[in-house]
Amino acid sequence: MQENLSRRANAFVDQIAKWAAGGESAPARVIGEEQPFREWTHYPQPDAIDKRSGWRFYYHAHPRIQRLAREHGHFHIFTPGPKNSERAPERRFSHLIGLSVDPKGLPLRLFTANRWVTDEIWQPAEAMAAWLERPSLRNAEPHDVGVWLENLVVLYRVEIAALLRARDLRVNEPGGGGEKNPRLDDRRLRYPSQLRISLAKKIRALEPRPMQSAA
């Protein structure tokens, strides 16, 4: 398991370096060179969908006042929704996690979103966490961004699972309408859970520790 995480981490960092060497970044790859970057607009257009797996993602930015100090924008990553849903197939999706990044594409924050934000099919944390070992975005375009996000999901799977559990606790707090998940449509609650992250700290945590010599 540790070897797999180290491999994912190396691939994640190497891709950032490769983009930087070419004057690009994850945000630049999805925005493209021929269109201006506008707040709230989804990039790419249409949303990036892996047609084999049903996973999808998009990137956008809120107004500056709603962003972190160094945030350029954020990715939203979705898994397929339940097949027995009454929704049309193209609208069967569930939000897994959001990823805020700086202009260079370096990760800043992981966050969950409330149902009213994403218009998703809501699934409990346990169901969503089951997807964390097998993300599948590599057939979405741009392919390199899809693979990069796959590596992110695996690399931070423990943190994402914890955020999903915290999300469920938060939306079940009193204060909204209805009896089950009373705050799903509460417009005062946009991000039920969030976590600042440091890629450098994550990499250091994966480095092998020196063996302790016997006394």
C-alpha cells in the first residue's frame, strides 16, 4: 500500500513539473489558450466525462471574495450515481470531492459540497468512500488532467473519506427542512467539510523512515 501511494505521489508531482516545464498547469490545461477565463464558467466545455466509467470533473472559480488567498479556482470530481435513479443517464452523478489549487496547480484545500451546490444524487459517506480505491478519469479529456486527478484521489483517500463522514454529520444537524439530512438544501451551508492540505507535507509523510539501530 505504501509503495502504491509513493508511486501515485511521484506521478502527481512529476506531472506538475512536466506542465511547469512547458509553461502550463492543471488549470491552464482545462481552460485552454483560445478562451478567456471567466468566473463560474465550467472548464473544459462540456464537462470532462470518462464515458467508460461515468466519472467526471470540471474546473471553475468563484468571485475573488469567495476564494482562498492563493486560490485560482477549484476542481469538482464526481462519481457515477446509482443506476436505479430516475434521472437521465447524463445527470446521474454524485460529488466526491472538491480540490482548490493555486495558479500553478498546487493543491491548497479539499472540500465537500452540499447537494444544492452540485445538484447531485446524494449518497452517504460509506457509499462514496467505496470509490476511493478505484478512481477512473483517465479517459476524460484532457487525459493528463484526468490521470492527475486519479492520483490525487488515491493519494488523499484517507483525508477524503474523513471529509465525507464529517459532511454527513454536518448535513444532519438541525436547522433545515425535512427530517432526513435536514440541511441538504440549506443555502447557508455550502461546504459541509473542508481541509487545508500541503503537498510537501504529504510527500514527506510518505518518505521511508530510517531504521532504528538496536541498543
